[in-house]
Amino acid sequence: MEGAQIAVIDALAATQSDITAPKLELTAVILTLNEAEHIEACIQSLSWADRVVVLDSYSQDETTAFAKAAGAEVLQNRFENYAQQRNAALHNLQTDWVFFVDADERGTPELGAEIRQVITTQSQKGWFVPRHNYIFGKLTRATGWYPDYQLRLFKHGDVFYERPVHEVAVVDGPVGHLQNPLIHYNYRDTAHFHRKQRAYANYEASILHAEGVRPRLHNFVLQPLRQFWWRFYTLKGYTDGLHGLHLSVLMAYYEWIKYQKLAWFWRKR
């Protein structure tokens, strides 16, 4: 009888704790620029978040209209660089936790359940999430695209971003690693790959130029070779077969393009 009374008391205490403990608000944030193709599916995949906020860089397509129709809140901010855009999102939010997602990524119920669990039971201020990258329609398990951890989940108020490209999140506290991946539909085909990599190469070269880095003759040979070796051997691109070889060659080529762009910036100057 005494044991039953203790069990009832424990149950009542747990219930009271559930009632009095404030629910932590989780806000998913999607940065967009002309993402009408992806935005609705992305928002729908994040239905387990309390809020979905789209921070748009003044898209010229139907991104914002589709986002509103899908139930997201829409804010707009002029794009300067990636770190500034993410900091702008953080500045304009009042929430407990922030989960950054790109428009070509998809959440899953399993990931949502894991996030809910860790933000209520763990002490970390930030969390890395792995990604399953689909490149040219193929799940790429090596070559630098898996586990492809991205630091995306943060306790609001304990993070800011620095560096304009390949931005870095600075977290005021410990960070952990989630197990369930985001789904990332990365590059549709080679044309899409080349278009995005040309933009990345140009942007990265502009940053190097602004930092005063001058290209040296050996950069045009050694940097592409190092990139290929890193992708294909160190990151085991060979386990992706011809797909991994193809990607390793492409990424080496764009290392060469980056230094070509950097040389052009200095000649122009």
C-alpha cells in the first residue's frame, strides 16, 4: 500500500513538473534568394518546429508568396554576406532555440524528435547535424559530403557568426553532435554544379584578394592536386566509385579556377 502511495505521489509530481515547466520554443529559419522551386517542400518538412521563419534576400521569383502560403513568417533583409545574413536572422528573432535550414534541405520526423529531446534534456548550447547529400541524384557517402556536419542548432542568445563566406558559428558554450541527418538535395546536375561552383570560386577569390593574398605560381598546380588528394584518398572518395572520382576532379578544377579568379582581381587592380 505504501509503495502504491509513493508511485501516485511521484506521478503527481511529474505531472506538476510538466505543467509548470515552460515549453522551449523552437524556430526553424530558412535563408532564401529565388528559392521558389524548393521553399514549400522545405517548410512542410519542418512541421515539427513551433515556427518557421523565412529570411529572404529580396527574391525576384515567387519565393515569398509560396512561403507565406505554406504558413511561414517572412522577413526580408538585403544580402551582404552569409555571416551577416544569419546574424540578421538571430537579431530579429525572439525564441528559445534556432535551427538554420537551407531551402534545398529537408527535415525528417526523426530529426525533429531528436532535436526536441536534446534541447530539453541536454546542456549543450549548439548542435552539429549531419547531412545526407544527394549530388546528381546520388546519395554521396564519401568524398567530403558525409557526414558533412553542419553547426545549425543553437540556444538563442549564445551564438553569432563571423567570416563572410563559409561562415563560422561562434557558440558561447559546449556543442554536441546529432545522429539523424538533414536531407540535402545539393546539385541537380553538372550544369547546376558548375554554376554554383563558379560563384563560390569567385566569392572566395574576392575574399582572398581583400585579405591581401597574392597567387603564386605553385598555387595553380599544388592547390588543385591537394584538393584532389584530399577528396579522393583522405576522404575516401574512391568508395563512391566513378561518382567520387568525378567529384574529386571537379573540385580540384575549381581550386584552379579560384586562383585564376584571384590573379584576375590583382591584374584588374
